[in-house]
Amino acid sequence: MNKQEEFQEIIGYQFQDPQILKQALTHSSYANEKHIKKHLDNERLEFLGDAVLEVVTSEFLFLHYPELSEGDLTKFRASLVCEPTLAACAPQINLGKFMLLGRGEDRTGGRKRKSILSDALEALIGAIFLDGGLTNAKEFILKYVLTDIEHKKLFYDSKTILQELVQSDYNGNLKYNVLKEAGPDHDKSFTVEARIAGEVIGIGSGHTKKSAEQEAAYQALLKLDSERLKELVPGQGGSCT
């Protein structure tokens, strides 16, 4: 079994045209290195997959959250289809392992880079749509993206929820401190701690300070484990910082 066959076994979809799958997994760095013909990397499929994902997600939220307004639905959708969320879905299908990357991108951690993984996931959705139609693409999205919705929503609203929790239930200010900053300008990595009244309650990391703060806030919420979260989560809108 070759790698493409292995990947198709994992995702539960067999491509009629394996070339479309190969294109979905081909990053521009690999295409440039191998002098592959222009537009045969996964960027055009990403464009298509983004549109398919938005339609399927919109229908899902419309049907499952009848109490939400248009504005809240828009925010909720944004939290589910943005880069961090999609990148978090990628490990379920071990997407990074099957990506075709240039040697430089591979050496610098490209298989775990959120931007590459999220783009590839959208490209894969676009490829399934082209190869097997909307029904198969929708099945893939429902299985691997639109799962554990409230957990994902909590993660991407974590800074707002934690701030409300601190204001209502805890004494002391919430502060975020950068513990570590590393890497070149084009690939920075930040480690941030969240503190309440001087006590460290969560630590997170990310390629931006905001994403590291979001992770730290999420870890803090898990630690606090307050019943107040049940009251705070439903009213929040999606945010991808």
C-alpha cells in the first residue's frame, strides 16, 4: 500500500482520480522545488474547498442552532472555519504526514504549521468535492470538522469567557505575560502565561502573541472548571485571534 492509498483508508474516501488527491497534498514549496507546472499545487483546490466548507457549515449551524441570530451564526461559523480550528482537525487524519513539502519547509516544521495544515484541509475538501460531489464532501466535513462543536467554540472564545469569569467570580486582574519568544521573524513562536491575582492559571504557545494568549486562557478555563462556564459559553460569538 502506497502513502496515498494509506491516506484514503484513513479518511474513508477512495478517489476516482488519484491525481486530484496528490494535488490537494502538494504544497507550493514542493511544487517550486520539483518545478511542477504552475497551478498544480493545492492553492486552487484550497479556494474551492473554502467555499464548500462555508456552505456546509452554514447549513449545519442554521439547522442545529435555530435560536441564533444572523450575526451570531456568522461569528459561530467564523470560529469553526478559521485557520486554528482547521489545523486542530488535521491530526485526526494525520494530514501532516502525507503532505508533499519542499525540503526546507519540511526541515523547519512545516508538517505541524497551522497555516499549511488548514490550507491543506480546505484543499482536501475541494478535491473530494471535485472527485465525488457535494454529498461526499459534506460527509467528510461532518465527520472531521463539524465535531465537538462546543469544545471548539469554548477554545476560540476562551479569552472573552475567561475575562467574564474573572470579573464575575474571582477577585484580581487577569494578565498575560510573555515567557518566551523564539524563532526567525517569519516563523515566530511565543509562550504566554495567564495569571489571576499573581497566580499562574494557564500557559499556552502559538505563532502569535494573541494565539498563545488564547491557548493560555483555554488551559486556565480547563483548570478552573467552573459551573459558570455553562452560563457563559452559549452566549459567546466565535473569534479566531
